[in-house]
Amino acid sequence: METSVYPAQADPRELGTSLSIPKQIAEKVLTIGLEHRKYEGGIGYVMNVYEKYFSVFKYVTTYKRFPSKLKLIFFFISQYVKLIKTLLQDKSIEIVHIHGAAYGSFYRKFLIFLTSRYLFGKKTIYHVHASEFKKFYEGSGYLGKKLIACMVENADVLICLSKSWETYFNTHFSVKRIEILDNIVNLADQQHKDYIDSGPVRPLRLLFLGLIGHRKGVFDLVDMVRQNKAVLQGRLEVIIGGNGEVDKLNDYIRQHQLESLVRFEGWVSGDHKHRLLSESDLFVLPSYNEGLPISILEAMSYQLPILSTPVGGTPEIVQHGLNGFLFEPGDKKALFQFLMNFVDRPKLIAQMGQESERISKRYSPVTVIPQLLDIYKSILN
């Protein structure tokens, strides 16, 4: 059943059962988002973690991956009907917490926003996860911009993911109330990694997890490897996990004979992802735009230094020279140079990895859940 009320599933490692959205608050909140049980991507991960810390988790799924757009349309219509039934039948709901991205996601959530706020008179939270929201807004026509502004400016609370996104929304819109709420990540149960000066006996493992395509910069990554194949041979292993333009990636690896340097793992989740994060030494995400990338936060919790780009909220979690290095999108030369810092000085991995772990604690449920609870309380009061 896609519209569900889930019991609490709190992880006992996270400060016991006292860390939660209590029932007297949770029963008043209806959360709207995408598939979060068999999720693919950062927003699904966030929803999956949230569920563990709600005493009661009332949830409507409005999106899941389908082989055709027609099936998605029928699925959304059925879920929209369930939303209306839920709001008609469950009189305890006072807040509709809408998690959204850009493009099609926005328009689906816009209909839910109009229904929740103006038809049922509920308080609404618009929680913006879209890494491409600027591009989406600026590329929209007159009517599209009006609809975007309507939702952004009339939600009771707009939640964004970083200081840079707060500045953007305050600059371009007349927002009623805006709150920064960091993305949430479960902290990994890891032992500290130590490296002697000569480094590990195997090649360094550089991990990429994300959508296979231009936006995440994965083709810049493999092209950097191609350009420096002779130098990196036997010293580096690049591990790639994700979905998207998989055939294009595999074709590139075969065409340039990078099999000894680049390994594609397909889509990874669960124990597979845990193993890759545990066994890797560095994490790379050479994106062209981001919100606040969950993949980086997860990698940081596994004590991995980060190589990434200063887009979206990334500079707020990756501090250049402290827990990783930042370079401009598309700058493959800089990526190679920063990577060689770790190849030549492997002790940096342990030093920066420990800083990553320290910074990641700010994004744990211990910090984020009480902040979310305060937002709910303030709306209800």
C-alpha cells in the first residue's frame, strides 16, 4: 500500500528511543515524497532515515521509477486520490510536509500543495531538495515562474539545505519563512583507518556513487583517468556505482582500455554500498550542480576524504585542505593534481578522513531530528 502509516523503526545505536518525533507531533504530520523503501538517490535516502525517527510516519508516495511516463501518470493519479482520502479521513493531520525537486517533481508537488493548503486548509512545508532548482526556475517561462513563486512564497515554511540556498531563495522570492535544515545521514560504525607513509599495499581506491551522466561529472572523472593512464596504472583503482547512462560509461571504459583502472559496480545499495564505502580510501563527486549531496555526507561518515566541486551546499561540508579538496566543475587537471596529493602522501587519507567524520556528526539524527521537531512545534503553536 503506497499511502501508509508506519510504526517507529528507530536504530537503537542512535541515542536510544528518546530521539524521535513524538506521537503527539508525528500524528499531525503527513509527509509527501518519493519511494523511500526501495529508494534510488539522495531524497529517498533522507526519507528512509526520517522514517526511523518518527513515532508514527504518515507517508504518501508520489513518485517511483517506472519504465514509461504513462505508468507514472496513472500511479500519481492513484496516489493523489489517496492523498485526498487521507486528508478527508484523518482529522488529526495539521501539517503537510512536501519534499520536492525540480521539473516534473515540482508540478506534481504543486498540485499537492494547492490541494493541501487551499482545499483542506493545512499548514504546508515545502522542503526543496532540487540541485537544479536555479536552472529549472531560470529556464521556465512566464507561467512556470509564476507557479514556482506561488508555491515558494505561500508555503508556511520553506526548508532549504544550505546557507547558499537560503541566500538564493531570499534574493529571488518573497518567502514567508525560510529554514535551513541539513540533510540527515546515519553515521557509519567504522574503525579509524591508518596509513603508513608508503601507503596501503594495494592501489588507492577512489569511489564515485551517483547518477551516471554529465551533471555528476562522472565522464570528467573517467576522462581524467584516460589522460593520466600511465601515471595512475597500478597506483589507483576507480570504483563507480550508480544508474543512468550506463552503456555510455561501459563503452568509454572498453574503448579506452581502462578496465585495469576503472570498475563499474552497477547500482549499489544496502550491504553492497556499505562494503564499498568501508573498503575505499577516497570519495569523488565532480558535480556541476548540487543541493547538499547525501553521497558526500555518507562518505564522510565512513572517514573518507572528499574530492568535489564548490557547487550548492558542498563547500559547507567539504572544507578545502581540511577534509578534502575542491576544484571547479570540468577542471580535470586540478582533479588529477589533488588526487596525486593522496597518492604521494597517503597519510593525508587518515588525517582528512578523521576531519570528515568529525564534520559529518553535524548531520546525524542526533542534530537534525530535534531541529525538525522544533519546526513542527513552531507551526503547530
